[in-house]
Amino acid sequence: MICVIRMAESSPHRESTVEAWSTNTHVVREFDRPVRVSDAVMETLIEAVEEWPELSRSPTVFEFVDTDKLDGLFKTRAVDETSHTPSVEFLFQGALVTVMYASTVRIIVERDA
């Protein structure tokens, strides 16, 4: 089953639309730029933990990944506007987390089926 959600999120610093979808093995969120990559990763991982409770084992993501360091990885012109580059990949509690950067920032959390 695939669920697709389009949400408008706003904060004092930005207003953006978030595309979200999930399957039995993937949680994907796509954020309009500008977005703090660390916030996008954390929001997506929190959603994945809610979807798959087995990801909530210790350590928590806050202890596991220094997400603030993700913010400095990307330059504005890192890729063209039509493609996503798999810029960062790391494992979290057995799930593969991929951060892709282009005209949007896409976060994919993939677990074993």
C-alpha cells in the first residue's frame, strides 16, 4: 500500500510544502528548499519510528547522528534542478537513510522487508 500526503508547513522562517509517501518498506518525505537538512532528517526519522516501532530501540537518533552537521554538506548549486543526487547515506537501527539534494530535499528511510 502506498500513502501519498501533501502538507503545507509553515514556520516563522519558511513556508513550504512537504510531499510524503510510504510503503511497507519505505518512508519518503520531500521538502521544498530552503529547508534545514537536519530538520528534514529528524522529521522523517520520527515518522519512520512511528510507522515501524522496531526502529525505536536505543540509542535514539539524537544520540546516534549529529544531524546539525548535515546542514553544511550541500551547496546551493550542488546539482541541477531536474535530478536528485544521493548525497548522504547512513544506517539507523537497521534502516538505510538516504538524503538526496536537488531543487527539493528528499529523505528516504528504507527498512528490510
